[in-house]
Amino acid sequence: MKIAIQGERGSFSHEAALQMVPSCTVVPCARSAEVFASVLRKRAQAAVIPIENTLAGPVTEHFDLLLEHPLFIQREHRLRIRHNLIAAPGTKLADVRRVLSHPVALDQCRNFFREHLDIQQVPFYDTAGSVKHVTEHSERDAAGIASKQAAIEYHAKILKAGIEDDPKNFTRFFLITPQQRWAADANKTSIVFSVPDEPGALFKSLAVFALRDISLSKIESRPVKGLPWHYVFYVDLKCGQTAASENALRHLREICPMVKILGIYKAGQ
């Protein structure tokens, strides 16, 4: 199976893809929109996307793209994120004056930069891509922040391991496909909906779940493009496809202008 990811080989998305589908062939993409387009244009059968990090929060662009495109969540995976300072062979920590990485990764390593005030943070398009760049250009005053796999992939050297601020640093990834298949052992449902512009609309929409003893594990609002001060709500339900959830969603559709099921799947461990 070909799986599209955002970033280079050796990125955390690459690692998540291999853990979710061990025999897959990874198709690297430069941008998130390209990841979705690769699946929709059948250059890949599926995609693996990060959706939320325990330190940095949600990946809002991916929420927007899930609403915009007919792709659905098939599986969830939680990956422990370990950031490493990685450089070209022969580079020493004392030589490093610039560190390249994705802005989210840089933000998760604030303590390292507080301890090394002489090192400049340089935003880069991808974690693994930063390692690829400093090794291919043999930049002896630069390093990247990325996974251990990136160091292996680009024959680089780990100067300092585990530089993330919090050891409980996890990212949720989704495996998404064009098929609207719901897992038989599902225990989680992700939906997005809009509410009418009237008092108590959000309260009434959430009440359809409370009335049926369905717990929510997440609610996230996002602005609607082209409609200033209008929002949609992303909600994770702690249940699969049950009689109670089907009745709740039927009720929700009666009171909300738009309801979309993004996926019914097994929660990640």
C-alpha cells in the first residue's frame, strides 16, 4: 500500500506510517494539501496525518482539510515523540550555531534553547528535512531536530538525545482513506458539525449526547472560511457505532445545518 505523508523519509509521520502499516511504501509530500491530493488523485491509497500533539495542541490545517475533502479516518495511532539534535558526521555540539527544524518541534524544545542562548532557531519545513539539509550541504555549524530514524536515514550523528521539554510528548496520527469504512471493534467516533445562529444552539447540540450517556473526549472549534465569526465544531465521542450513537447523530442532524462523520475507529493506545 502506498501511503502519503507530509515531510521526508525519517519524519515522525513516516515513523507513524510504518507502525500503522508496516509493509507500506511511503510517498513524501511537501505540503499537507499535497498529501490529501495524492490520495484523491490515486497516487496513494491512504495518508497518515498528525492531528494533535500533547504539547503543541491541534494541527488545525488538518482539521480544515478533513472537513473540505471526502477522506475518512480508519485508524488512530499515538506516537511517543523523542526529539534529537542531529548533525553531519564530524560536527560537535560546540560547533553548532544554528538549529533547523519544523516550528512545532522547535517550540517543544524551549529548555534546550534556554540553556544554549548562542544557538539560533531556524524554522524549516520538516523535521527530517532539516537533517537531510544539513547533511547534504555538510553544514558544520548547523544541526536539525528530528527523530532517531532521521539520523539513520541520512547517515547523520545524534549530538544530544531526548531534548524535548516534556517526556510525555505524544502525537495522535490518523490513517485516512477515501473509503467510508467503520471498524467493527470501534470505540471512538469523530464528527464535525455547524450550529444555527440562535441562543443555546451549541448547548442543544451537545445535549443529544448527554441525554444518551455518551462521553466526549474532545471538542474543538474552527472558523468557517468566507463567513467571519461563524464556526464549526469538531467532537470526539467515546463510543463506536451503537444504537445510542446512531440515535444521537440522527437527533443532531435534525437541529444542525451540517453534520459530517469523519470516522468511526479504534482509539489508539
